[in-house]
Amino acid sequence: MKWVEVKKLYPDQYVLLEELESVTQGNKKIIKDVAIIKSILDSKEATRELVRSKGNRFVYHTSEDEIIIEIVQSPRFRGNISYEN
């Protein structure tokens, strides 16, 4: 389902979604197509769902014009790490 359709069905609320199609531009992922898992009326519940989200699932608010997610790279360690007792 396209984001425009989700916004019409669930105006001004949080929704738990699953990403179906996206495009990456630099450090941003632009979500093009989603599956609706459920609507969320309470912001506290939305936060709980977001924390529990894994893989392609995420929570987003329908007040946003587009779904754009910033990609954050995990820091990488260089060199040898030794642990001495």
C-alpha cells in the first residue's frame, strides 16, 4: 500500500508498518510501499511497539508527508583489542 493511502485511512495517528519496497539515497531510506499491521492511538503504545520492532517493521506517524528513515551505521572498531588480566 502506498503511504498516501495509509494517511487517508489512518489520519493523524501512529501505525505499525512493514516495509515492502524502498529506495536508498545516501544515508536515507525512502519507503515506497508498506503493509499495515495495525493502527496505534496512544503515543506510549507507539513507543513500546517501536522498541519491539525488528527487521522491516517500524512505527510511523501519518502526519508525515513521506516515510524517510535515516540509516545509522554502527561504529566499527579498528586494530587489535587485547584483554589482559
